[in-house]
Amino acid sequence: MAALLEAEGLTAGYGQTAVLHGLDFAVEERGVTALLGANGAGKTTTLRAVCGMIRTGGAVRLAGERIDGRATEEIARRGVAHVPDGRGTFMELTVEENMRLGAYTRPNRAEVDADFERVFGYFPRLRQRFRQQAGTLSGGEQQMLAISRALLLRPRLLLLDEPSFGLAPLVVQEIFAIMRRIREEQGVGILLVEQNASLALDFADQAYLLETGRIVVSGPAADIRRDESVRRSYLGY
Amino acid sequence: MSATEEVPAVPVLVQAPPRSAMATWQRGALVLLGLAAALAPIFVLESFQLFQLTMAVIMALAVLGLNIVTGYNGQISLGHGAFYAVGAYATAILMSHGDWSFWATLPVSAAVCAGLGYAVGFPALRLGGLYLALTTFSLAVAVPQILKHRAIEDWTGGVQGLFLVKPDPPSWLPLDADQWMYLVALGVSAVLFLLSWNLIRSRVGRALMAIRDNPTAAEAMGMDTATLKTRAFAVSAMVTGIAGSLGAVVIEFVAPDSFGFGVSISLFVGMVVGGVASIAGSIFGGLFVLFVPNIAEEISKAAPGVIYGAILILFLFLLPDGFAGLLRRLAARWRDRAAR
Amino acid sequence: MDGLAHQFIAGIATGGIYASVALALVMIYQATHHVNFAQGEMATFSTFIALTLIQAGLPYWVAFVLTVVVSFALGVAIERVLMRPVQHAPVLTHVGVFIGLLLIVGNLTGWVFGYTTKVFPSPFESEGLLFGGLVSGHELGSTVVTLAVLLLVYLFFRHTTLGLAMRAAAYNPASSRLVGIRVGWMLALGWGLAAAVGAVAGMMVAPVVFLDPTMMLGILLYAFAGALLGGIDNPMGAVVGGFAVGVLENLAGAYVVGTELKLTVALAIIIGVLVVRPSGLFGRVVLSRV
Ligand SMILES: Nc1ncnc2c1ncn2[C@@H]1O[C@H](COP(=O)(O)OP(=O)(O)OP(=O)(O)O)[C@@H](O)[C@H]1O
Ligand SMILES: [Mg+2]
């Protein structure tokens, strides 16, 4: 059986500057793959490349089907939800409207309403803020909103760009706990970019270590977590 | 045109004559050739054709004015016809009410238009590109109405407009009035083109372009962007206004309805087609504005405007740097080939 | 006193027209951050289509609906063909394309339909004036139609998924793509809607000012003024601004400057708003925490 997501020789960049120099990685069905690396290594760029936000080379397959070269909106419609760097909140719109937009591609109103309830189960705070302008949410609340928006797409693959960024440690714990639930309950595959390596390695099955646009270490997350030398030289804990 | 020395892409094997001497020689010949080409129409063309060419020169000057503020400084004006109209009326009023000589009206017209441009430049400072375009567009539309207004009718002649008479050529020149007007328009324009060229190549010119390309950086580098922008507007309005003065005296008539927003649109089209931010482009723009509507009329009597608009859009799609840009690229390719 | 009241009500009627065109401008502005200088010419063209259909024998309201549909399609087509290729070009290019469009559509109108001034029928003919001479049947009817259109547009943007997606695409194209919104089509849709609203405005104003190819030029200026007064990024503001400008114009025309300076009044309002309060009366300041 093919993996949920497969990248082969993935290259990408901005204008003339190449940032990714041929990455090979995979996310299994229902699996969690972590992408680690220092600032500027190209993690965000990798997620952007997967969902077609920038021009890419190489091949990207979603459940065996080529998706590279397609428009972002078409990739989203195939079930790839992206919680982007900076959270991508629609600041001018309300929380409700943000969530409705997450479910934009789904025709069945009843299912969507059920998913609203499910999301409120994960993030009860969003129910309280339902009619509030999203720009006035706190950073953590915006992160919850961003994850909710992504979930409401009913994705097969979830791309998460630093979900812990700027959040208090307690909130980070909360969000990771919820993501575990999401993974079990919804059966999505997750490609996770995270600065907090120990947290990410605890959560993931597979991990890749990125350095200036190249994969330098890869393997099962548990092995990497145990590997003293990798931890020292790349992950710094 | 290009005064920059281009470095040959491959080493020159054959011993060439000293480069600077060659350039001087070439430049001298070019100037002579240009002068001959500019003066020849006086003796070659029929009087109507000469009149048209005179108007083309004047339009080129008006486009140059627009290019200074919009092309080089990035402040989009769709209302330069207003300055053209004010220049025309300044000259017409002084000549028909005050019996001034044409030459005496020029400095007044220049000063009035510069002042007006300066005044428009201030609110323009607060308006981003689009808002300025919108405001100047409204100005262009409102001009005829303002010119017709009762309160200034005694001066402007209201709807009827004003008649004036071309200056006579000096008696020692064997020219008629049309030929003389061509020379006058050519001379005045040549002076203003030279001055503008110098302005653009100076520090001020570079500052204007820096403000256009990156206002934040320009400000950070300590440029007084507000002063520069308002002054650019003043200079630009002055140049276009002088073109208006020339136009009034060549046509010998001014009336509100000849200064509708069509004039502003023509100048804008002329600038885009000739080449945005190009001095030479302004010349092409002037020729285009004057002759293409006539040619378009040949193709389709009914709607030269449609063709005019289509040409504008085609240029924006295919040749965004205008005719001047096209020539520049052709010349570069030709030089490449010559160098090989 | 009656005179004043009538001027006021007539102002509301013309204000409704300005409000529609202002709304059309704001819709395009919201979708693309551009102001369409050719909006007036497009509306005039649509009105001529309506006249042709009516003269061909169609009942008024059938012609009305057909015109709105055709205008919508034309608006979409214009965005696809003319705006799409230059979407990343500098502002100057966009302004140039708008001007080109204005020249093409404006002159095409005269070419196809002729330059003579034509009478355009009103579906609201009434004997004399209503309500003790305060308002004509057409003034009342056109105001109602205008308000109905504005209400429809409001409901569309507030309460439909597509309307929400259009707003989202305007505010945040990148995030919109991530949730699967086809942003390019949202822009085209915005153009189509604006053209349709403009067509209604044209059909409502034509019985009053008579139909000729330059009919909308002055109206466009007032619509600009109204849109700016209300805040160019605020549809409701544009509507209020349009009505306010209509009343202002009528009162100024009747009591202050006379009718010869109508365009200049629009210009003065535009400059006044931009200099004194560039965001307009209701221009939205987005609340955001970073
Ligand atoms: N929009 C952009 N334009 C040009 N260069 C960019 C852009 N975004 C990122 N880069 C460059 O690409 C490289 C990789 O950036 P990227 O954002 O992918 O890093 P990252 O691994 O996500 O880092 P961080 O941990 O800081 O988020 C960097 O050198 C960055 O400067
Ligand atoms: Mg990043």
C-alpha cells in the first residue's frame, strides 16, 4: 500500500534562490511524521511546497496520485489541510465565519454542523468566542481556531506548522493532547513541523531532520529520540 | 540616445579608433542629422500637415510633463489635461484681454501652472496611487464645467471661448506664421526636453525614481520625499501647462469643450504607448496621440476610441515599457550582434 | 418648505443611484483593491442592451432580468480576459487597463447603439406626483428597486457561503486557497456582480437623465464621492455615502452653486473626504492583535 503522502526529490525556492534541494519523505496513513530543524532550515517551505503555495520540482503524491504542480485550492479540495506559519486567521471575519470557511468545500450542512460540535469538544473556548472578530482572539485561541479550520475540511492529511509557537507550556500540552485525540478519532495523517523537538518526537512515528534544505537524519521517531549524538548536535537538548 | 558607455561583451580584436573620439564624432553627426530632420518639415510639408506636426510636438511636450510626475515619480495623474487647459487659458486670456505678446504670456502661464501643480501636489501627498488617480480623474472630468462657469465668464468667454492670433514671424525670416509657429513650438519644446533630461539624470531625478520604486527606503535614506513629490508635481504641471500655451496659440482658439477629460486620457495613453519613464518615449507618445486617432479613423470611421483603447491595452499586455522600450531592446540586440 | 422637502426626496432618489454604483465600486475594491474607472461606461452599455430588448418587444421586467444576467456574464468575462493577465502588474498598469476599458466600452456603446439621446421607459409611470406632490412614481419606484438590490447584495455577502468566500478571498487570498476557495473565480464573480448592480443603476437612472453614451460619467463621479465618503472598503458605508451625496448634490444644486457646477461639487467632496478623513465616515479599522 502506498503511503498517504510521498515526496520524491522535492525542490522549491523563492524567486532565484533555491531553498529545498531534493527531499524524500513520507507520511503513512494515520501516521505522524515530524519535520525538525533549525531556523531557516526550510521546514515551512516544505509545507508550502507540499500544498502548492510555491513553485516546486520533483514529485509529490497523495495516496499515489500526483499533486505537485496543482493549484493550492485544488490540493486543499483533495483533502490536504494546512495550518500555516502565522496561523492564517481571517482577522476581519468572526470566529464562526472562519470555521465556516474551513468547511467551505463540504456540501453536507448536517455533517458540518456535527463537526462544529466535535471541534467545540476539542476547543470549548471557541464556542464562547463564536461571534467575536477573529482578529481579537489571543494567540493561543487563534492557534485553536486555525487547527479547527483545518479539521473542518475533513482532511486526509494535516500539515501543521509549529502549532506550539508562542503558546504557554500548558496550552501546548493541551493542544498536543487534543491532536492525539484527533489522530485517533479522525484517522488523519499528520505532517508536523515543530521547534519543540522532544514534544514532536514523543508524538510522531517518523521523523526527518532538515538542515539547509537537505535531510540529514531520518528514521523512526523513537530511535531518533534515543540517539544521543543526534540529539546533541541537531536538536540541542 | 543612450549616453552610457556600453562595455563590449567580447574583447575587441580589431584596433578600433579611440572610443571617445568616435563617440563625439557620432554624437555630432547625430545632432546635425536630428536638426536637419526637425527643420526639414518646414520646407517639405503642406501647411495642414505642418500644423499637425506642430501639434504633435506640443503633445509630446505635454506627455513629457505627465511623465515627470507619473512615469518618473510614480504619482498617477489622470488629470493633466487640467494643467494643459490652464496653460492654454492663461495665454489666451492675456493675449485677447491684455494684448500681451505670446512670449510674455509664457512665464505667466508657467508660473500659474507650477503654482497649481504645487497646490494639487499637497493633497496628492496623502493619497495612495489609486486614490490620486481617482481624484485627478475627477478633476479631468470637471474641467470643462469649471471653465464654463458664470463667475469667470468675463475672462474665459464662457461656452464660446476665446479667439487669439498667432504671433507674426520676425520680418527678417522668410517664413509664414505656420512655419514660424512650428519653429517656436519646436524650440520651446527642445529647451524643456533638454532641461527635463538633465533633471532626470541629476541627483534630484534619481531621488524621484527612488521614491517611486521604494518610498520607505527613500525616506529612510533621509530624502525629503514630501518636498520632492510636491515639486515634481509643480514641474510636471508647468511643462504640460506650457504645452497648453503653445497649443492655444497654434490653434488660435480656446473653448471649454476642447479640454474635456479626453485630453487627460490622451496624455496618459501617449505616455504608456511612448514609454513610461522615458524622455524619448514622450516624443513617440506625442506623435501617437496626434496621428493614431486619424489612422484609426481610416480603419474604422465609427469608433477610433475603441481602437485607441485596444491599442492601450495591447501595449500594457505586450509592451509595458512602450515604444521606447521596444526600440531600446531592438538596439541592444543589434549592438549584441554587431559586437559578435 | 415644500421645495426643500422635494429637493431632499429627489436627492434620496438620485442618491439611490449613486449608492448602487458606489456599491459596485466598493465590491470591486473589496475583491481586488482596485477602483474600476469603466464602471459607468459598463452600466451605460448594459442600459442600451435593456433598451434594445425592450424595443424588440420584450416586457420591461423580462428585459430587466435578461440585462442583469448578460451584464453579469460580461463582467465575469472582462475580469477573465483583461484583468487576469495583469493581476500582478503595478498599479499604473491596472489604471491603464481600466482607462482602456473605459475607451473601448464607451466608444463601443456609441458605435453599436448610436450617439443620439434616447428616451428610456420607466416601469413606474404614474399620473403626476404622489404624496401631495412630493415624489414622482419613478422616484419612488427606483428607490425601492435600488434598496431591494442593496438588500439582496447585503444578504448575499452576509448569509451565503459563496458571499463569505468572496469576502474571505478579498481579505486573505492565501488562507482562502488553503481552505479550497478558488480565489481567481471569486474575483471574476465580484466583477460580474458589480456589473449587474451597475446595470440596475443604469436602468433606474436612464428615465431621468435620458440615455446616451456619456450618461454615467457624472454619476460615476458622485458614486466615487459616495464610496469615499462612506469608506471605500465598507459596502454599507458606500450605500449611506451614496444617499448622502445625492441629497447634498440636490440641495447644493438648488440653493448654493446652481446646476452648472454639479461635477465640481463631486470633485470637492472627493478631495474634501480624502484630505480630511481618508478612511471615510465608516471606513473600517480592523481590530487585530498580533
Ligand atoms: N517568502 C520568502 N521569500 C524569500 N525567501 C524566503 C521566504 N520564506 C522563507 N525564505 C527563506 O527560505 C529559507 C527557509 O525558510 P523557512 O521559512 O522554510 O524556514 P523554517 O525552517 O520554517 O524556519 P523557522 O524555524 O524559523 O520557521 C530561509 O533562508 C528563508 O530566508
Ligand atoms: Mg517556519
